Amino acid sequence: MPSTRQFDPTFTPSVVNGMGPNTPERARVVLGSLIKHIHDFAREVELTSAEWMLGVEFINSIGQISTPIRNEGHRICDVIGLESLVDEIANKIITEDGISPTSNVILGPFWSPNAPFRALGDSIIQDPKPNGRVTFMHGAVKDMETGKPIVGAVLDIWQASSNGQYDFQDPTQTDNNLRGKFRTNEKGEFNWYCYHPTPYSLPTDGPAGVLLNLMDRSPMRPAHIHLMITHPEYATVINQIYPSDDPHLEIDSVFAVKDDLVVDFKPKTDDPKASLDLEYNVKMALKKHHPNPNSAPPVSSFERHAKAAKEAQAKAAMGKL
Amino acid sequence: MPSTRQFDPTFTPSVVNGMGPNTPERARVVLGSLIKHIHDFAREVELTSAEWMLGVEFINSIGQISTPIRNEGHRICDVIGLESLVDEIANKIITEDGISPTSNVILGPFWSPNAPFRALGDSIIQDPKPNGRVTFMHGAVKDMETGKPIVGAVLDIWQASSNGQYDFQDPTQTDNNLRGKFRTNEKGEFNWYCYHPTPYSLPTDGPAGVLLNLMDRSPMRPAHIHLMITHPEYATVINQIYPSDDPHLEIDSVFAVKDDLVVDFKPKTDDPKASLDLEYNVKMALKKHHPNPNSAPPVSSFERHAKAAKEAQAKAAMGKL
């Protein structure tokens, strides 16, 4: 619905060209494009003063509710699909022959760089919950072109507990509950025990809730298990896998469901430790196929969490003196 | 610098079309356009994960430093020219014959709806400063088409003191220092005493400072006096006037200088109360010429300030019980 009115065509260039000679070149490109698009948006919808001021107060409210363990700015980006898009830009791989590895999707705010290594066959369930459904998850990691097994790939898995909360959101969980790193064996295989994942709602008591409500959208995420799969010679795969019978696959509030990430949990009767079985196989691409081999490593909320925890600890220690 | 890579063309429509049937129509238009432009921006510059996360932390920092008397979200919009653009969209008037009234520019965050009415010839200087240069300001308000005087127009004036601070930023100033409302007489004329304005810097200890520094731009605003001129039959004029010898006219950090708002302060020798003379005349347009006659009234930081002041008062009163 582009506007039919004419506005001063020199205004946006004057703002962009206001950047001085010491602006780093990449900042000039990124901010120039951002300013141009924000101006184009405002002209296109003929944004009113009142609507603009609503936007200002909305932006202010994002930081005001954020804490070291609540990154509302990150969440808003997820709700408008921006993290998903940035992931596509950074990580989409397709060869000239049309071959792609297992899909990447968004990292989300709950990855921790400190998950412990565990032995194949171990469980990541440190704090069992009565309603958790234990799953034996297993599969192999292979080269997407040759089909050869990838030995020594590291699978870093993390998931929310059956209450929909991750360890550092929930005081009843111990550190690294439902987190673990596993290394593939000489056949490229892996296996462990985890939970069938539980769908959960994004927090709706802040700006993301306001926005989702205005857009008449569900705050639910389909149940999922997070994975980060790394190997020195291969492009990292960061994704999430979803039970095929989850009712929220089509309405994921953060746009992170892709067809090849939907999996079938099956009943398991031959293992006293698990009631469900999940086979999941991963295809990786050699690093040469990655569009941004030098792109920065993933960024996590963990540093924010660790800093806050350290400060709280220091405060408590001071109290004891 | 548009990207040459191809990305999934169905992704952005899937996000926009994720809005449910109960989304208000205007919200659908505004948010749909905003999401499309943000996605286009990310694809155009191939935004990296690290750059996106910098942006997330920047957005979070805006709200974290904001208070009832510091609206950093508003300030960031000013720095990228958005408030100036929204003002153009809302208020630009030009007739078919090419006639325009006195220019509008941004309201800024320091207008108060509660400035007192004062008599013509009065001074708005309640708290004199030794280095303030008193100015006798006078002129007339006329219809832009007929040139006839507009009787009973209200001129609401506000300005920073000689230290660059407005009353509610500065505990040494009394409420409504350097604020006042005046009504034009039967000849459409007005006059009062005020200060020659002082240039000042935007606060640079927050996100606006980070952004201006990255863009290698000055945080300075040229010296200015704010005016809001209203009359029941005419489109409101909200603007700022600037001394012609101010060195910051070309580098205003909020893009609010327009040619017809640059004025000449002249020495005055016949008035013991003032050392400078400023003649300033205003042309107004009948409301029928305004593109958005029903647009919302200006929004001010004052409500935020008043609310905080009331809460502080209540707290103090509780303390006395």
C-alpha cells in the first residue's frame, strides 16, 4: 500500500550522508541501509505521530523488562522472524548439484557453552520429573555428499524440562540438567537418553506478548530438542527437532520449523530405561560449502546469566562478612 | 549494495501472513510493512549473526537507560531522522499554488502542556542566569494566503536555559522557567522577553552517544527556541527557530533545521531590559489545507515526568507518616 503523496526526496540521503569520514565501512553500509528502510517504511504507511510514539514506548519497554536471563530484544526479533532470517543468510547451504545438509534453524536464547561431555549411552536427565517421558535417541552423522560416517563429531543437546523451563530459568533444576555433549563413535553413531520434549509458551507478560496479541498470533512454540553439531572439517549445524504430532508445527511463534526437522517418536518396549525411541540422522557439509566460513560463533545468553550469577554470589559473600 | 544471493522468497510472506484475523487493519498494514522492510534490510546487507546480536543488545540498552525524564527511544529516532520524517508526513502543507505556511519541525521531548499564560510584554525568564542574553522577541501571525492578521492565536514558547538544560532536567530551575503561552492581539502581534538560545549536546552517555560516535557525527544541536502556535481555525505550527550565526546549523544531530526557521538576532540599545532584538513573523494555513486534520495531538515527555514527580511526592509523604 505505497503512499501516493510526495515527500522531500533529499531528506533520507541527507541523513545517510550525515555519517562522517571515520564511520567504519561496514557500519556505513549496514546503518545506511537500515535508515533507508525505516524511512521507506514510515513513508509507505504514512506513519502518524501517535503511531510513532507508540513504537518509541514499545522500544523502551523492551530493555526495561530485560535482565541477564531475559533477553526480550532477542525474543522480539524471533517473533518477527528476524533471527530465523539471519540464520538463513548466515548458514543456508546448497551445492550446484542441489545437495543440502540437515537444516539449520535459530539458536534461541538458551544454549550454554558449558554443557558437560557425557559418554555415549548416558542420560542428560539429572533431575527426573514424574511426567517426563524418557526417550532413547540415536542415529548417525554422515557427509552429505559421500554418505560416509563422520567420526568424532560433537553433538551438543539442550532441552527444556517437562515444565517447559531450561535449567537456568528454573531454581529447581541443577546446572546442566538436560544438557550434554556427545562424540560420535568410529561409525559416526551416537545415542543417549533424553526427554520427549514439551511445547511451551513464550513469556507473554512483556513486549513480545503485546506484539503477539496485537498480531493475533499464538505464543506457543512446538515441542523441540535443540542440537548443535560441530566438527573441525564441517560446517556447524545448529537446529531443533520437533515431534511430528505436535499441534503447533504450523504456528511456531519464532518461525523455526523446517520439514526435515520433524521427527517420529516411537513406542519402545525393550528398554526398562525408556518408553520412547527416536532415530535421527544428520547430514553435514564440508566447510568449503559454507557461504560465511568466517562468520562469528553463536552468541548465547549464557554470559549474561553467568555474570548475574557471579554478582549474586559476590553479594551473598559480602553479606556473610 | 543489494545482495546477489537468493533467499527463500516465501519466508517474509509467511511471517506477515502469520497475523491472525483479529489483527486490527491498521496494525496489519503498519506491522506488515515494518516486517517486510526489516527483512529486506537484513537480506540487502547480508546481516551477520554477530551484527544482529549487537543490534539486539543496542535495542535492550535503549530502554535500560530510559527514565520518566529521559526518553532514549525518542532520542534515537531523532538521531536517525525518523521524528523529522514523521513530522513531514504528518504536517507538510503545500497548496496547488505552491503556497506553504511557516515550516513545522520536530516537537522534541521537552514540551510541557502546562506552561502558564503570560501577558504580552512579559518575560519567560523566572530564574535569571548571569550569562543569559535577554532578547526582546516580537512579530505577527498572519494567514499564509490572505496575509490578514490572525487574532487570538496562542504561541507556546519553551527553551533551555543558558546551561543547555530545560526546567525539568535541572533542579536549580523553577517549574515553567523559560516557558510561557502568549495570545496575539487584535493586530495578530505578539512580544515577550526570552533568552538568546544556547547550543547544547545531546546526552552522549547512552545509546544515542554510541550511535552518533559510530556514525562519526556531532551530538550538538544548534541553539534554538521552541514554538507551538495554535488557533482553532488554523493548522498548528510546531517548530524551532535558530540564530543565523550558529555554527551547528548544517550538522544538527536531529535534522530539524529548515531555511525559513533561521533568524537574525540584532543588537538592541533602546531597552534597559534587553540587549538583543528578534523579529519573527509566522504564516499559518487554514485547517482545510492540512493533510491529516484528524491526526493525534503532540505527545510529550511531560506526562512521564509528572507521573514520576507524583510518585516521588507520594513516597515522601509516606515517609513522613
